[in-house]
Amino acid sequence: MTTVIKETYLYFNLEPKEEVTLNSILSSTDLSIDIIFDLLSIDTVNESLLDYLEEINEYIITKGLCMVLVLKDAPLSLKLESMNIVPSLTEAEDYLQMEQIQRDLGV
């Protein structure tokens, strides 16, 4: 997993068949800003990965932050209603920027 700390968010690029858990994310950095998970290099988002991402998303939401997944094709069989999913990194950055503006405005 590649982790890059940007000015307003953390960027995680997951590798194929990589094991991701809340603990692995928390141990790699302090989650005090928004997060983008780039899943473009992963062939299939399985239930196990989705469970970990949902756990991380719930944690991020409790901190008043936002998490966005970059995923070209979201499988219809997976429950992704609670996730923010966009098809490109540019759209993920735009989404986070809009979320940050709304927080600043108190919306």
C-alpha cells in the first residue's frame, strides 16, 4: 500500500491482494484528515476488503471526516450505499473539496 499525505487528505493506493484492516491503516498514520482509497489497481473488490473499508469509513464518519473510494466499476452485488465512490482521482479530490467547503460553511 502506498500512502501519500497531501495538504488536505491522505491518499492510499491499494495493491492487488493486499490485506487491509483498520489497524493497518491506523498504524500507518493518524487519521485526522479526509481519505482517498485508490482501488483502480484491484481487479475485484471482495467482501473481506469491503468489510474493512466499511469499518474504516464508519471510523472516519465518527471523526466528522470523509472517505472516498476511487473505483471504476462497482460490483452491483456488493453493498456500497454508505460509501462515496467515484471513477477517478480527480473526481475524488473534487468530492473531498466540496465536503470540506460544506464543513467550513457548517452545512
